[in-house]
Amino acid sequence: LDANDTVMSLPPIINGDRSKITLDTKHVFIECTATDLTKANIVLDTMVTMFSQYCASPYTVEPVDVIYKNADVITNSYTTPALSTRKETAKVDFVNSLIGIELEPRQMLTL
């Protein structure tokens, strides 16, 4: 719930007109629900990154603290999105097949 006790949701699924995104939208809250926290965080990071390219300052996001409480006692908390990185190994031909253009290995290293 937000400060006004309104359920926050990914528009336009719930709250249609109240929460729809327009060209004048300044703040977007992105949430993800799943039974597997690791997978939920991967999906959330992906969605946040995709939306962030349209920010006034591209690729900037504000973190959110998720706090778990039980009878007003904090039992766990974490900050999201994590936007963690990882190293991958892939063959040049495979990468070129995914991106649809032909780059030389040295060109790839500069990206």
C-alpha cells in the first residue's frame, strides 16, 4: 500500500485510469510477484532496466527498501533492485547471431 492506503499495481491491469502511464508520467513503481525470490529479482531487474532508458536521466533508478515485519518486529529487509552484474563467456559467432550484426572480437571488447 502507498501513503494513501491505495494498492500499487502495474498499470493498466488494476486501477486503470488512476495509474495509467502517459507521456507526462514522472514516477513509475515497478513490482514483481513470484514464488521464487531469485527469479523475481531477475525479472524485476530486467523490467527496471528496460523502463529506465526512458528516464529524464537515462538508466537511473531509485532503490526501494523491502521490509518484512511480523507483529511490528522487522524480521528481514533488503534493498531492490539489486541490478547485479555477472560475467558470461560466449563465442563471437553466437553473440553475432543474437544481435543480428557482424562484429569483430576487438569491436566487441570496446562495447
